Amino acid sequence: MRHKGLSRLAGFWESCAVSPAEPGVVYLVGAGPGDPDLLTLRGAELIATADAVLHDELVHPALLARARKDASVEYVGKRGADPVDKQTSQVRIEARLIELARAGRSVVRLKGGDPYLFGRGSEEAEALAAAKVAFEIVPGVTSPLAVGAYAGVSLTHRDLASSVVILSGTTRHGEPFDLRELAGVRGTVVVLMAHKRLEHVTEALMRDAGRAATTPALVVSQGTLGTQRSVEGTLSDIAAKTRRANLPTPAILYVGDVVTLRARLRFFDQRPLFGKRVLVLRAGAQAAATSAALRRRGALPIEQPLLRVVDVPDVARVDRAIAELASYDVVAFTSENGVEKTFDALARAGRDARAFGAARVAVVGEGTAALLRAHGVRPDIVPAVFRGEALAAAILDDLGTSRSDGAAGARVALLRAKVAREILPETLRAHGVIVDVVPVYETLAALPEEVATLRERFESGEIDVVLATSSSTVDALVAAVGDRDASSAPAAIGSAGVFAAIGGVTAATAAKHGVRVDVTAEVSSLEGLLSAVESRLRGG
């Protein structure tokens, strides 16, 4: 039985109304440390509803993809080391925020980390207040905490550190801080933006702050992302070690005994997919979902869709089928794209999940089932084996028990791609079922420049793992990589470390082309596929 307190808490959150970005208001939103999954709920809500988004350089593209399609997205990052140029850019940013707000636009100023921690957010808020422009601060997950956690550094510990000092490597005018004020402080020291002055900072900590040369130190570069790299040492050698490792920016320096916990607390860079460059051949929302799942595992998704999902020319045919959904005995889906396009059509008609009426809903694949549930429809028929043959058998079995006169004469709507395997409708028709095949989308080949980029990635050895999520994807991959000579495709694709197929049908298609299949998911879903790849990389 569900606990009453939990029920009340769930009810509270469910009752919270959406509060979109308001006209004439500027929202200073913390984008977090890098990993887009660490964005706050309020930040996500505002990005999705604002008229304009102005963002810093280090904001992850996945966050910008949350913006409305008709929103203006402007890059306002400041590059270079000249403080005068940076201040000039800052003045322009503040003027732009005021201009947009006074024009009645809702504005998100998307800043890396937290707006009020070395992000000049307070300066922008001061400018807005002086101009009498309404603003709101949305804190972000700040990088010293998040990067440390991902690298295995707990900033405080009852036995090792009871305080934390967070510093910037430079002052407003580009000069280093006087670290004598830290003399006697024995907690953890975290230094941001110190990469170019690492020698000065470490020497000052020893000379002016009284830290021992043997004090543990750690530099973490590009933390919370699959490109995260770390160098561990002491105050006396961390600068030299970091230079030799050639770590890219941004990087954070951690100093103190808590660094010794790293061997036990590190988790992110221990994951099987950490740092692996994984080719994602899906498009649109499916690509975004796949990339998000990969990032959570520490991987580096490389989105290179080979098939573009577009509406079919005969949209009127789709709309007619949508209007008649409740008249069918079964409505069947064989892909997530079919679900998305069907609900797009329902939205056009001003309808929702209630349009299915009493019709039974059948799907192939747990991913398709999950997407349906997200739209408010719980599928009735989900075969254990994710193939068209299994779906046909499951539908026939269901009709045999749900209809007094059996499957013969039953009506099934199959909402699918324009070109697909015919085994499902043919099997149903062979048993007297009336099947209306309704193409709700079609797939088009990638553009020539996209194909050229993909070929270069294979040739350069940039890809560690290939995710094959459908037979049509495999066909398109072979055609693209092989160019005019399809026989060259298997060797090129095989240059990647692991080729993973989402199920038996996809694996068989790859084998037909001569492509080596390293992993076949036992459960034909994205989670099943990624779990199978992880098992392979662990040596399982």
C-alpha cells in the first residue's frame, strides 16, 4: 500500500502549474556544469517557453535544442584573455537583454554553471535593475560541486575538511589574486579559471597560504562530460603534470586531503561506456533520447542521422484514419516514429489519447510502448519477441479471445512507415483480418554532405561503437559508407570497435550485407541495446 505521506507529496507536485517565461522579463538561468541532464526543472521550463535565449560559449547544444522552434537563439560568449574586450562584450550583452525585454520579449540568459558564481550574473542583474527591467534568478548546479562529484572529490568530509574556499584564478582586471588571505585556512580549496596560471596559483598556495608541497591536488578538465580527464598529484607537481597531459579548458583545480578519497569515490569515469564515441544514426527526438541515455553512461554520442523522417504527402489520408481510430478493433504501431506522427496528427485535429476509444493497441518493442505510455496510452498487446511475426501472432491471439467470432472480419489499423516489411499485414490478412495500412511517415536519405562526413569519421577511426536500431538504418549505413562500391562497406564499418544491433532482424540485415555483428540485444529496446553494449565492453 502506498504511504499516505508519499501520496500527498506526489499530489502536491502534480498540482503545480506550469509557469512559463513572461513577456518583458529576463531570466538569468544557470545551465549547470556541462552535462545537460543537470539542468534544473525551472531552467528547462523557461528555455522551452522563452521568446529569446542568449547563451554562453560552454552551454551544451542539447539545452539549446529545448528552445521553441520560433525562438531566437543568440550566442553571446566572450572569448580571449583581454579583460577590456571582455568588458566591452559584457556591456553589449546587458544592452541586448534590456532591449529585448523592453520590446516585450521573454528572455532567458543562459549562463554556464550558476549565474552568481564567477558568471557575471550579478553584474547583469544590476544592469537590469538600473534599467527597471524585471528579472528572475534561476540557480544552476555549480561546477565546483558537480565536477568534483563526477571526479570523485567530496568537497567536505567530517575527517578531512570542514570548510571550502572557491576562488577564481584571475581578478576582474586579469591580475592574480593575493592568496595571503588564505593563510591558516585548512579546508578544501577550489580554483576555477586557473588553467593558464596554474604554476602561479600552486606556488602562491604554498608560499602565501602556507599549504605544504605534499598537499594532494587534482585538476579536472571538461568535467561531467564524456571528455572528462583528470590529473592527480600534489601542489608541488600538479602544474607540471597538467601541462604534460595537455588538458583542454575548462579545468578546475582541487586542493586538499579530500582528493585522497578519489580512488574510492570516483564513478563517472569508471563506467563501461565512458569516453566511448558512439555513432547515433537516428534522427530527431529519437536521436535526442539516445544521446541523453549515452551521456548518462559517460559516452560521447555522435549524431549522424542517415534517414530523415518526414510527413507523407497524403496527410489527408492520415487525418481520415485518425478520425476513425475508435472504429478499429486493433490499432498497431511498429515504431516510435509511427507513434510520434500519429500524435502529431491528433494534435492537428485538436484531439488526444481519447481518440483510440475502445480499440486495442498493439506495439512492437518496449521503446514504442514507453512512448505510447508517455502520451497517455497503455498498450494492450506487446509481444515478448520484438518482431513483426510475433506481433501478428499476438494480435491474432488477442482477437481470438476478445471477439466472440474470432479474428476473421476484425479491423486493424497499422500506422507505420511508407516502406516497411509486409510480414505483419500479410499474416493478419491470411487469417481473415481486414488490415488498413496507413503510412504516417516516410524516410528519406541523408544529404550528400552528411554522408561525406560519416565516411570521413569511419576513415579517421573516430567511432568506437555503432548503434544499429533498425534494418532500414543498416541498409542506409551500408549504402552511405560503401558509396558506389557497397562491397567496401563491411570493412569500413568493421573499423569501429563494436557494431551493436537492437534485435535479431536488424542483426540479420547486417549479416546479409557482410557486416560483422558484435552485439545483439536480447531485449529490443534502447535500454536493452545499451546494456548489451556495456556487457560486451565489460568482457561479459
